[in-house]
Amino acid sequence: MQDRCGIVGISSKKNSPLAIYYSLYALQHRGQESAGIATYSNENKDIKLKRGLGLVSKCFSEEDIGQLDGNVGIGHVRYSTSVGTGIVDSQPFMVTHSKNKIAISHNGHIINSNQIRRDLENIGHLFTSNSDSEIIAHLFFRNFIKTEDLVKAAKKSMKKMEGSYSLAILLRDKLIALRDPHGIKPLCLGKYGDGYVIASESVALDTIGAEFIRDVKPGEMLIIQKNELESYQITEGNFSRCFFEHIYFARPDSIIDGKSNYKCRIEIGKKLGNDYSVENVDHVSPVPDSGITSAIGYSEASNTRYLECLMKNRYVGRTFIMPNQEDREKGVRLKLNTVKPNVRDKKIVLIDDSIVRGTTSKRIVKLLKNVGAEEIHLRVGSPPIRFPCHLGINMASREELIASKKDISSIKERIGVKTLDYISIEDMVEAIDIPRENLCLGCLTGKYPVEVGD
């Protein structure tokens, strides 16, 4: 299972490896566990692959980028899940055949990957990881070897795969983009010099000075070769895009499927400020960074002063598993620190994007109370998350989700705030201005755009 990974692919006479590197920097928020780049060299007629663990800046040296020659390539940043955190699970994945090689970057989750893997193993395929992304690479490559036709290979592969996927595929000097029939994971297309770029978010295009053209359609396949672009509608598509991209995952400055994430989050904040506001408080403050934009919207709508009570250390990645409660508290303080004059003896409205397990929210509230906050009122930009995600978000099991069995009053007591309100599904849908039937709300309602099984 993958989780908010970032993918990019570039085909251009410009320095593609360096542009891929900068694009991955722009997508670093989508994954901090590993990064990789694969490029094809017309001179050597071969794919070169470099992967590493950690941030993009750690994975690639200047020498690495210089050795990744070629005018076409793909890249990936990964946020690890239970599948594994080692180099063997990092992407792009490369599969080698006597006739050819293929490299693939994937964002999403294939629900029936175990069955596909068993079928492929029964006919002799060998796998090096537990990732569904490697399974996609084997499946697509096998279908291409059998048909020698990319469109037919895509059709056969997509008939097998159930779930979410945005793909960047490198096959010789061809760059291929593929998006699942529901468009669950984002993918956009841009013009870069004499060629093209595909990426998870438009901010990657902005970073390298590419011109945004459009979003890849659900069920669409793009083939880019020698600066020529071909489009094929492989399956009939209908949007069921992940709402979490708009309220949390994607950067606020990204445009996802025609919607400004910044505007979506401002409008969510305004809804909270208009319909869920608190009177007689000193100020509204975000849980950084994801709550900032919505807190600005809340401030504007409710005429409440915006003031930051928490500061985030942006140079801290994932902390080690802490063996005891004292160390876990230190872990929170390492990432967040209070602005004490803005907290002590103050009545605060705290804005967060979502509550999953509730443990982080509880620790943040305790941190503010320890500094002397008089009252804390929590407002949440996502409706209660009651069901797990099966389509590419590393979310807790239903037993771990605080809202799966507790009502709002019980959650309020558990977290330790004076009042608690979530935005409603109806208000959130109206705020992000996307028809409900075009959103995946599975983690809120238990109804998913694809069959997920038990």
C-alpha cells in the first residue's frame, strides 16, 4: 500500500534529470522516506536508475544527477507505509526482460494486488518487494511484451487492476502517463521547453517553469515520444477524486483538477467561522502547517483575530518510536513549540485539518494547557473520519479511528478541549465546490467508488 506519494515524468531536450530533481523537491511534502529517478539515454539505449532513502537532497548528489543522462525520465518520492521502509520498496521500480526494460512510478493502491501477484507468480514472475507498484510494473510490462502495443497493454492491465493509480512509466524513450478510471489520485500535464512534463501536482510545474496545460482525465493514457503527445481514452472515466487532497495532502498553492487548494481551504475556514464559531475568545490559531489557510478563513468570517500559538520545526522528519510517555511528549515538543505570550491566560480557537486517532490532538492540547491556556476550542476542517481508507492513504484501522465508535462529546472529553466541532460533509463539499458524486468520501461514509471487500 502506498500513501500520498509524488510522481513526475519529463520528456524534453532540456536537462531532464535536473528538472526531475527540482520537481521532486516541489513534491517533497508527498513523501519523505525515499526518492528515486530513472532516465533513458538514447546514446546508451538503456535506463539508469538511482534511488535512496530520506529526503531528495540526501538521495542525490551533483554527481548522481550528472550521471543520470538522457532527455526522458521519471521520478518518485515516497511516504512509507506498512509495506516497508527499505531501499527495496523505494521507487521507481524497474523490471528487466531480455527484450526490454521498464521503469514505473506509482501513487495509489491496488486493492486486488495480492491476487494479481499470485497469478503472475504462477507463470514465473519473481518479485523483490511487497509493493503493489512492482506488481503493476510486471503486469503492464508482460502485457506489452505479449502485444507490442502500448494501448492494448494499458487496456489489458486496467481491466485487471482495481483501486487507485496515477502512473509515470518509462519504456525506452517513451514517457507514459496513466490515471485510474475514477481519477482518485491527481495527475497533471504541462509544457516544458520543447517537450512535456507530467506530475502529481501543478507546483512541480511551477518550480521548473513549465506551463500548465490540463489535468490528465480519469481513464486516460498519454504517450510522449520525441516531443510528440498522443492521448488515448482507455476506459470511460468518472471522477471520484480524493477529498483529502484538497484539504490536506496537496500543497495549498497547487491546482488540483481545476480547483485552487488555497481557495478550498479558505472556504472551509469561512464555513467554520460562519457556522461553528466561538464567541468571547481572544484569537484563532492554526495547527501548523495544514491548518493555517483554514484558520485565516475562520478569522475573516468570524471577525476573530488571527494569531499563531504554535510554531512548527520544519526541519524535523518522522521521529523515532518513543518507548515511554515522557519521550513521546518530547517528540511532540520537538516538532511543535508554543508562542507563550499568545497562549498563557488566553481563550483560543484551534483550527486543524482533521482528526484521525486523536492522539496528536490530545498532546497538542496538553502542550497548550501546560503553558497556561485558559480555554481551547477545537474546530476541524474535515468531517469525522469513521472508516479506513482502502485507496492509498495510510490511515488507521477502524478500531483505531477515534470517531468510529465515539460521539463528538466523548471525543471532546478524550482530547481535553472545552468545545469541539467538525465541519459537516455538506458544508465541506460546498466549500471545495465539487459535486458530491465526484468525490471519494469513503473514509467518512464507508461507501467507496470501487468494491473494497470486507
